[in-house]
Amino acid sequence: MKKILLLFYIVTITSFSTLLKGQNLLYVDERPLHFGFSLGMNMMDLTVNPSMLPCGPNGEILQARVSSMLPGFSVGVIGDLRLNRYFNLRLHPTFHFGQRTISYKPDGADKKDPIAYQTDIVSMPITVPVYIKFNADREWNGRPYLLAGGGVSFDVGRDKERYVLTKFFDYFVEFGVGCELYFSFFKLSPELKFSIGLNNALVPVDQRPELRDETVQFYTNALSRLGTRMLTLSFNFE
């Protein structure tokens, strides 16, 4: 996550240095409706609640946590409806790809003890959020803004052969901040968002007839709830 924040900072500062030559796109914000696209990267996370059941291979209680997150990519389209000078209604369907690793240790184990078991979760969600966008006043060729909203998510890349499976459908709230940078022919907006899933995303063992091997069912039985979280840095072109 620190790398995403650093990249957001560098791109914003560098872009501002190129926007001091003259005021661009004077009337672009008066359009009632416009479209665009976004490219970016993400870090997917999970909130993990253990079941505290003696379900380990040796009858032990297992504690679980997300031990690593691989940066993923995001690509989306933007539809923006102007409400007034300061507010816009925004639709931003986006395809994401990411991976997380859940690690397990016996309950009571020290942080320095080696990981006993681990499994990967690969996700490819299509998110369909709706935002209210609050715009500050434009200063020369820059204008900061805030986003707040929510939506639904459809994970089209679930692998049912994995030991832990997340649900196809989820819903979430999302908050963000960004800055519109006005160039000669388009607006570029570095945007940082954080989403919090509201659903229990864990598919229990009794709903997974394909997971017949009882020796690996403890990966799921050691969990009572999974909540999705995601940090996204996108670059919007409008």
C-alpha cells in the first residue's frame, strides 16, 4: 500500500509542474454528460475472523490472517453526469485482478513461529459503483475532489478448486480523493479509493460439493467470516 501512495504523490506533483504554461479546457466542466476510461493498480485485502473451532489436521484451533497481497491491475469506464457546479453523479464499472495469501498458525503460536499452512485466493471482480463527486473550485489547471458511494461486485475469476472460495456477489461502500489536471486535450485525474465489503464473502464447506477432500477442508472451517477490502490507485482520462 505504501508503494501505491508514493506513486499517487509522485504522479500528482510531476503533473502539476507541466500545467503552468496556460489555462486549458476552460469550459469542459460545463458539459452535462461525458465519458472516459481509467487504468490503475490495486491492493486487495481481507478482514479475517477465525472460527476458533478445533478443526486443524491434528485437532488444533487455527488462527488465520492475510500474510501477503500482490499488486493487481484495474481497468474501467467512466460515465459522469453534472448536477451543478460542485457535484457530479458518477458511474465507474471496473474490472480488477488481484491475489491474497491467507496463512494459518496454531492458536497461541508466537509471531516468530513459522507458518503452518497457507493458501492463495485469486479474485477477478467486476465492480459497479455509483459515486457522488464533490468538486472544489478550479485553480488554474487543477481541481481537487472527493468521492463517496457504493456498489456491487461480481467475482468472475473464482477458482473452485482452491481450498478457500469467496462468493460471486458482494456489495461495498467506497471513499476516495483525487485531483483533476487539465491538459490541452483531456483531463487526467490521479484518484485514490478505498472500498470496504459489507457481505460475508466466505463460502462455507457445506456449500462446496466440489471440495470432497476432507483433509483440506480445515482451510475453510478455520474461518467464520471474510470481508473484502481494496485500495485502488487509478488514472482517469476524460
